[in-house]
Amino acid sequence: MNRNPKPPRQTPATSLQVGHGFACLTLLMSLSAGSTAQAQSGAQSPEPGSAIHVTHVLGFEGVRHNATGGLKIQGDALRFQRNGSPTAQVKVSSIQDLFVEDEDKQVGGTAMMLGKTAAPYGGGRVVSLFAHKKYDVLTVEYLDNHGGFHGAIFQLDKGKGQTFQKDLVANGAHVSSPDERATTQSAPQVKQKGGAQPWSVQVDRVDRGNVGLQPSFGAAIYENLLEELIKTRQFTQSFRGGDRLANDVPSLLTLKTTVQKYSPGSETRRAVTTINGATKLNVQVQLVTREGHVVLDRAVDGNVRFFGDNLRATHNLAHNIVETLKRSTLPERSEPVSDRESGQSK
């Protein structure tokens, strides 16, 4: 007797995998459409004097981290305005340097994380490749009213950074030549001893060295380091580099940071594989007296290996530097000797 063959039964596991596959495909299509729209929007140049939509990463005085809002040039000022918040601004003439870089970041938020989890057979890695967008990073280095150095970082739509930089220069912002960017100088040394008296600290701008470190990383190290120092209250007062208010402060140390090693990472590669894409930093940290004596000399690391954007490495580095300072015994004032203490912190 002839029997009609029965179609293979679809197991619940197979149905689940197919469902996940369709969900993944739908997610990829929606992301692709969104990325295309973003790219088209970013390609349009803003009208002169109009605000461009940005994300303030850090460093612009009076603005919280990761705040979104409008950035524009109005009169002689660079202004950042967030809905419902007061306008923060600096004079364009106070800007000492400008940099524009390319970066990428993961997009999609919680929905993206769920999509990556649902994708079968490692499909989450494929989703990660489609879930990243390119954008511009604008770094603005400026001086406040007391001469203190600031490094502000903004994220802009791809293609708008160079145009906005040119507009700032046309309105009086300064852009330094490579010869104008001074490097940190070495100094004599002193020995560590106990019984330290209260010190204040002034944080020098970061010496990026010759390792190809992006300007945004130098600014982020500097700003994160200042925030971490203020949190710990280890020092009586903390000053920005160049701040004239520090001139008459007794027992002042200068914190110098020089980048020695840098391995640029990729948020995209970290999302695709847990092996590649780590961002790694290694810096030399020195505390120097007004007389030029080194009271602390350390090598400190800061990395981001798995999750988070590349700039997170600068936050980890700043935290490690401050932890190193907390574990160190500072000398009493005016006690120079010849030995140097050095070490490594990870």
C-alpha cells in the first residue's frame, strides 16, 4: 500500500529559532532605514548662525555629561542650549584649539540588546555590525575667566564637524600649529616620606606624547581626572592648568600626565567579539613641586575591554590615577632628596 510521506515535524526549538531569525531580520531592516536617514540628515550643512544638534560628552562648564541640545555661534560666544536648562557659553576668542575626529558607536539601546540576545547561532554579532553609526567628535579646548584650561567634547552628526570648526575659526577661534603644542618637561626628584602636610594640586593639560592619541582622549583624561580628584578630597584644593587663582596657594603640587602607550580600540569590534577591540592606555604620572622636584612618579593603566564606548578607558584611567595618589604618601614641604619612587598601577 502506498502511503503519503508525512512532512517533517517542526520542533518547538526550530520554531523558536525561526521566530528569532525573523525578529533579527526585522530589527536589521529598521536599523538600516534609520541609519540611512541619519546619514542623509548629517550630510546637510547647517545654516549660518543656526544651532546644530549635539551630545555634550563632557568638559563644557555648567553642562552635565551626555546632555543633548543645540550648539551654535551667537555674536562672540559659543553657546550650548538644552531644553529647559540655562544656556552655557564661552567666548569664541577664549578657544585655544579645535579638533574634529571620526568615531562610531552602538545604537539601538535596550531594543538592540534584546535583538542581539534573541538572534540564534551567534547572530547577535551580525546585529552588532549593523547597529553602529558613524559620527563626528568635536573637541574644543578653551580658557575660563581665570585662565583655567578646559577640554569640551561634543558628538555631532557625521559631516558637520569640519563645517562647524571652520565657522568657529572664522569667528575668532584659535587653532594651534603642531609647534605651538608644548610638551611636558621633566624635573628633579625628591623622596617620599610620611607625615605629609595638606597639599593643593594643579592639573596640567595632558601631554599626548607621540603615540597617536586623539585630542578627544587627551581632553577626556584631563576632565575625568579633575572630577575624580574633587570627589576624593585628598587635596585641599584642585585647580585647572593655568588657573591664576593657584598662583598664591601654599603647598601646591602640579600633576603632570604623559601618555606613553595607546592602543586604539573599536566599540564595533568589542560588540562582535570579546577578543578584539580593547582600548588601552598607559601614562606616566608625576607630582611636581613649585621648585621643580618630583615627589611622585608612577606608570598607570586604563583600559576598556568589553562594554562601553572608547572614551570609557579615560574614565577608568583617571580613576586608577586617583587611586594611585591615595595609596601614596606625600612628603613634607621643602624636603628635596635624590631618590625616586616609581611603580605600576592597573
